Amino acid sequence: MTKQDFIQRVSQKSGLSARDAGKAVDAFMETVTETLKAGDTVNFTGFGKFSPSARAARQGVNPRTGERVQIAATTVPKFSAGSQLKAALKS
């Protein structure tokens, strides 16, 4: 599903125009991004939790040359599914 497909579905389910649904989806994505950049989590009870996760620096290997390279530490987004989402996928 592409972003446009998602916006279309939100528009159909909510009764919003496609333009308003697009603005809502963009606002949601911006808000989650800003919150994660600030180091906080976004928790939707039953659905899941978005959180920033620290990834430590590590050694890697260039597959082409076999040379060892240092991979810098970074922060990555993480999503943990909630119980209701897991249950909906099981049935």
C-alpha cells in the first residue's frame, strides 16, 4: 500500500475529502517524526508504540573488498505492536 492508497482509505473511512485526509496523514507523520527526534515515544494503547532506539557503533565488513569499516552509532525508529493489533492479525 502506497501513501496515496493509504490517504484514499482514510478519506473513505472518515468521510474527509482526499485533500483533508492527506493533510491529516502528513500531520500524523510529522508529529511522530518530531516526537521521536526529541527522544520521546508515541504510544497508542492497543495499537502499538513508536520509540527511538539507540544503535551502538560497530565493526562492519565491506562485502566487495573484505575491508573492515567502522559503522557509527545512530538512533533508529522502532515500532512495537500492541495486543489488539497482534490479536487482529491472528484471526
